[in-house]
Amino acid sequence: MLFDIIKNDDFRKLMQSHIEELIVYFFKNEQNFGILCNIDEISFEPELPTYIASEFRPMTLFFLAGYTFETAHIDDNRLIFEAGFGAENIGSFVSVPLLSILQIIVDETPIFVNVATYEKNREEKKVTSDKDGIKNSMEALLSNPENMKFKK
């Protein structure tokens, strides 16, 4: 039963919504936080040199504070921020799918645990027709209560 729940699309959407709401709350309140995520689901732009990338553990903690926190934003269901890596402080934009964030941590304490499963290929498979795309765009727009004023 638990396996069915964590793979359920509605449950995934709920968890992703919670993650986004928490992060936006932290942005608004200027609260630094950490995210624990699977390194295989993260992308770096530009790519990090192999000698740095090979040092990451499968579950990696990123702490968003200072410049990294200031550059952080959410775009297309991804948390994106700039960070420096290695002794040379090599800069790279880190892109983390929201649903791949396993924990959100404040002051060394996990305050959120995501048990939903993230499937990278699942997001890429969602090809829609123009009609479906317009419907999905409208649903996304209206999912924010503040946007209800645009509904006619």
C-alpha cells in the first residue's frame, strides 16, 4: 500500500507543492536552509570537473546561505541556485527538481521529509497536444489562489 501511495501522481503533486511552498516561505522570510537530495538527479551548468563531481556522495546536502541563497529561485518545478565548488570555488548553477529534494533542513534539523518518488524520465515523457498544453497551463495558473482574479 505504501509503495502505491509514494508512486501515485496525486501524492507526488502534493509533496511537490509542499516543497515549493516551504521554499517560497523561506525566501520571503530570508531563512537559510539546506536540502538533501540524490546527486544523480541534479544538473550543474557548467558541468563540474570530474575531480570535484566524483567527490559528491549519492545523497548530498546543499546549504543555501549568503550568495547561494540570494541567487536561489524556483523555475519550472526546479530549485536553481549558484554555488562555488572545490578549493578553486568553481561557480556553477545547480538545478534540482523539487520532487527530488528528500529533506529540507533548518538549523541542522529536518523540518520536511519527502517520501514521494521522483522519476526523471516521467517528467520528460509528458508530451501534450496544444489543446492539453493550454488546459494544463490554465490549471497551473489557477492553482495559485492569487491568480483567480484572472479567471473570466
